[in-house]
Amino acid sequence: MTTIDIAMMSDSDDSQHVYMYKNVTFDPHIVPRGNLTEVERFNVRQDDIFIASYPRSGTHWLTEMVLLIMADGDVSKVNRRTMDQVFEMTLPIDPSRPLRAGYKAVEEWPVGEPRVVLTHLPAELLPLQLWQQKGAKVVYIARNVLDVLASQYQHLSAINLLPPATKDWPKFIQFKLSDKDTYSGRNWFSHVTSYWRRRSSNEKLLFLKYEDIKTDHRKAVRDIAEFLQRPLAAEQIDRVVELTTFDGMMKTYQQIEAEDPSKIFRTRALSVEPFLKKGIVGNWKGKYSDEQLATIKKKVVEHCGSLGLHFEFETKL
């Protein structure tokens, strides 16, 4: 099993393990100091599509929908280069290649080939040109915080990326509710609202909720296709929906691993932990104390409710 040991913050002193960039906290082992400056001045193309999310919010689900829409529903034509990088991060995702920043890999894509770029950055740290370049678009997916944190704890534990001071579940939750979240720069509340605040006044941004997609999968595919200006016939929409059910994606990911084991990093974090887990709403149940639930739900109301942003924590009957 391949894991990497990330020396992140400790209980006694976290100052030497993190840094601030425009009042946002980052871990230099995941997002090196120079990356964000380069990301900010990154040359955006007019056909670029950025897929943004807070980690463990359904990133791969949304990515598969976007890639299939761009391929007119034909899975054999999907360009999986997208799955080889996270824009702002420098991590050993592909062990066959030298370690390099995600944005550098994106720069190498041929002109004329639409780039679908994955990022976990908050909205204010995306490339400046992204909001200015005509045609470039952002699709954001948000998921209820209870499912996100439960999934993230299990995922980071499996690949040895939990900060040492947060390996205990109560401390992990306390850390994630603070403003010191270094995995994506901001905690869930600030990250989600950074995109929500932009969505009504910016035609370049489509804001989606994981729970809404689960409720009406077909509508979500239609909305994404319309936003990307990639109209699909009814049978193509049916195909995208079928291929992006949980079972459909599991089959696709198993096929990717079987056809080329060297590309397992596209389906598993650091080639170890599967990105796909259960794909359900409400998997958080039984993981939180009553006190934790009360605290988190209060923060959701405080940070999101006043903005008109609401989340479902359980599957609608």
C-alpha cells in the first residue's frame, strides 16, 4: 500500500506547517507556496471548464457527468486527462510522472481541446482571467456538511493525510469547524458560500447541490448540458444518466482499472483509496454526537440560511 506522510499541524505549534495566502490557510505539502501565485495569473482559455468543490462533495460524480456531456454521452470518447490532476495541488497522483503542480499539467493540454479542470479552491482564489474570459465556465457542486465531513474523515484516514492533531474524530470535527482548514483553504461554510454569493450575478457559474442531483438526476444532466452549451438528444441524456448512476460509475471505474492498471490513480486517491464510496445522502448517521449535530446545524443556519442556501441532510421520501 502506498501512502505519503504529510507533516501538518500539531497541537503545540502549527505555525511552521501552514501558511496564509490572502487570509486563507494552506498546507505547503499539498499546495506549495508558489502555486497560488501562478494559479492567480494562469492563462484561461475561452473553452475552459472548471469543476469546483469542497473535497468529498461529489467531485468525481460531477466530473463524470461533465466529461460524458462533452463526449455526447459516448463513454469511449471521454477525455480522462482531467482525472490526472487537481489544479492547485502538487501531489504524487500519477506515480509514473515526475511530481509537478496540477496547473502545469493543464498548461500542456493542446489548444482546441476543451480543458476540464478540477479544483478545490474557494471562489476568490480562482484565476483572475476565469471571471473575465468570455466562454470559460465554472460548475460547482455542494453537499451537506454532515456527509462531507464524515466522508472526508474516512477518506483522509485511509490515505494517511489527516493532520496529526485531528486523527481523533472529535478533534477532527473541531478543526473542520474552525478557520484553519488547510485541505481546501477554507472550512466548508466559507467555501460553499464563496460560490453561492457569486451564482446569481455571474452567468459563468452553475451552482449545484448533491442532494438535488440525487432527487432529479436527469434534470441535473439537462441543466449542466444547457449551461455548457452542449445540447443533447433525449437518448444521449438517458445514456449520461445511466452511466453516472452509482452502479454505472462503479462499472466504468472497474473497467478503467482492468484495462490499464497503471491508471488506477484516476479511480483511487494516491492509487490506494477508492474515490467512490456509497453515493448516498445521510451516510453521516450514527457518526456524530448530539452536541456535534447541534453545533454544526446551528452553524449551517448562521452561515448559509441567511443567504437563502439550504441543504437536505436525509433522502427525501
